[in-house]
Amino acid sequence: MRVDAEERPTKDGASHEVSGLTPEFMSAILSALEEGRDDEITQLANALHPADLADLIEKLSNDHRADLVERLRGDLNPNMIAELDESVFGHVVDQLGVEEVAEVVAVMDTDDAVGVIGELGEEEQQEFLEALPEDERALIEQGLAYPEDSAGRLMQRHTVAMADHSSVGQAIDFMRDRDDLPSDFFDVVLVNPAHQPVGTVPLSRIMSSHRNVALTALMVSDMKIIPVRMDQEDVAFLFRQRDLVSASVVDDGGRLVGVITVDDIVDVIHEEHEEDIKRLGGVGEDDDLYSAILHTTRSRFTWLFVHLIAAIIAAYVISFFAATIEQMVALAVLMPIVATMGGTASVQALTVAVRAIAMKELSPSNAVRAIGKEVLVSLFNGVMFALIIGVVAWFWFDNPALGGVIAMAIVINLVVAGLAGSALPVLLDRLGFDPALASSAFLTSITDVVGFYAFLGLASILLL
């Protein structure tokens, strides 16, 4: 049985699978695994793209996963290994052993190998490195020596570089004679005698030119050079801004040490997006569907504890107005509305601000204008929702004064929410903290405290 690997959405918008893991395929592979049909299992697994095969291994239960991995023993695809989730990769290593998996890692591109080994603990990294051939081990150790999430971890160490006085014919002969070219590359890098890049020549220009043409006549000199220690988020920003397909990486002396290609940047963009989403939700970077229960519990406990403290602070503020609430029970009924509206408005402003910071759209030069905009938006929304909830509270409890109090509290809380949600990420970023990680707990405290204090305080003054 072979299921098409790429089904496309139809014009009527019907949803179709875009990978090989259609429901029909999953049913077939599970049936084959349960009944032990070895030939069919191998045929189905080998028909998948490596990324789809990685997804399949991740989605299977522990028993089915172990069964499939065992049947793939000795025929593991390096590209599949590179796509595996960190937790699942650990299970595969435990099952097959470090030496067998190291044989697969040894034939990966160095950037992929560094990425895979870099996710392991120090002891496991050392085991893998000792199991690798010496030449591959040296390249991977050099990559691991660079800071995590830096250009040095992303780059492919194998480069196609030629002297800047070479010709098209020499470049073609050079590439034909080499047996250690990268699996994918888009440019030939021209270097001076100091091995510093002076320009790049796209392969398309080489293939469309005569052999005697000098490469310098075809080169792109206005190229972007990436320092080896540049943060991967900044590298991704440069690729997006300049529409780059590849870029040369240089060491502290300006010498060429590697090349980063756009396929690695796609992974970085996905990784950074996933990281920000997790941090906004107070979830650890290594917390996912495949993490162990105890590990997930520990990783979430700290952030839940921070929010518990925020909730206790809000409850403490409410305790100041216990007598007020006792005299008018309607206040207890309406309090969640004030808190919910403020929390939602703050999260909206926070999301916009964190995204703008990540995309480098929000800077000190336009921060005041951006914060002012969010405050005005919150003010306008606050007025409109104040009218709505004020009328609702008036007719609900037959008390126009109560409607006026909650209307004023909504306006105050939404304005504060817009200000805090947009200004707090900017402030945290300036202080060197991750705005996505640190903002949500602070916002919870601010909007709850301000909302309850404004609502109950106004009620004490105007109603009682």
C-alpha cells in the first residue's frame, strides 16, 4: 500500500494531509506492526520522506516505536535522525546504542550533526564524540565549542571556496574532482590569500558562463558576512531582510570557517517561534508531547508557583474590601469581568510587543510611539466596553450607580493593561531579560490588582 506523500488542498478548501501520514497510512502501518508483517513494514517505512518517518516514530506508542526502530536497525536514515524530537532521539539511542547511532551521525552534514549532538547532555555528548571517526569528531567538536544558538552551531563546516583569481573552468573542474562537497550548496565563495571571503558566485552564473571567464567578473561583492558568534535569531533576521539563500561565516580574524544555508534558517525561525510561544505560556523549552511526566511536572511547577504568588497578591487586595463586598454581593459577581477584560487586553498588547521585539520592529526610537498607540487603543476599547457592561450591570441589578462604577473600572483597567502590556516587554528587553518569559506573570499581577482595586475602591467611595 502506498499513500501519496503530498496531497494538496482542493479549490473548495477541503482539508487534506500534506505529509505521508494520512489516516489510511497510519492504519496500515499499525496493522502491519501488530501482525508482524516485516516486509510490509519495511516497504511502508522506506516509502516515507525522512521527515515523515521521524514524525511516524514520534507519534507511535512506546511499544510500536521500539518495534519499528528495531526493524529499521542498520538502515537508519541520517536525515530522519536529524528531524527527531530530542526526547524521542534519546529513546532511539537507548534502544540501539551510542555506537550504532554514531555511525549514522558520522555521515550527516556537520551542521546537522552538531545540532543533534548539541541537544544531549555532556556525558552523552562525550560518548557520541568518542564513537565518531577522528576527522568527523574534530569538525563536530569545533562546532560544539561555539556558544549555543550561535552562527557557529548552525554553519556547515564543509565549504566550496576558491581563490579569487580562479576561472569558471577551474571552478567546474574543482567541484567535479572533489568527493567531499556539501550535500547542498548554492554559491562558490571566493577568498583572498588570507582565506577571507571577498565575494560569492552563484552556481547558476557559473553554469551559464564560458570556462575562461574570471569568477571575479561574476561574483556578488555586496554580500553579508556573518560573525561566527552571532546569535541565530539575528542570523535569521539578516536572511529575512536580505532575502539570502546562503551566507559566509567568518571567525574573529575574518577568515572563512563555514556557510549557513536557508534550510537551516527555516529551522531557526520555527525554533524561535516555538520558543516564544512556550515562554508566553510559561512552558519550558524542552517541554513537549514526548517529555516524561515527571520532567514535564517539574518544568511547569516553577511558573505555576509564580502565578500562585500573583493570585495571592490579588486576593490580598480583595481582602481590603471584604466589608464592602459583604454589603453588596453584586460586586463579587462582577469582579471577574473586570479582571478578565484587563487580562485579555494586556495579553493582546503583550503579544504585539513581543512579536515586534522579536522581529526587530520595536526599538528605542519608536517605543514611545508604539506604547502610546496601545494606550489609545485600550482607551477607545475601554470606553466602548464600559458602555456595554455599564448598561448590562444597570439592568441586571437595577442599579445605575453600579453600572457607572464598573464602567469606570473597565476603562481604568484596560488603559493600564495596554500600558503595561506594551511597556513591560520593552523595559525587560532593555534590562536584558527575555520579554516573552518574564512578562506574563507580571501582567497578571498588575491587571488583577489594578482591576480589583479600581472596582472595589470606586464602589466603596461612590456606592457605600
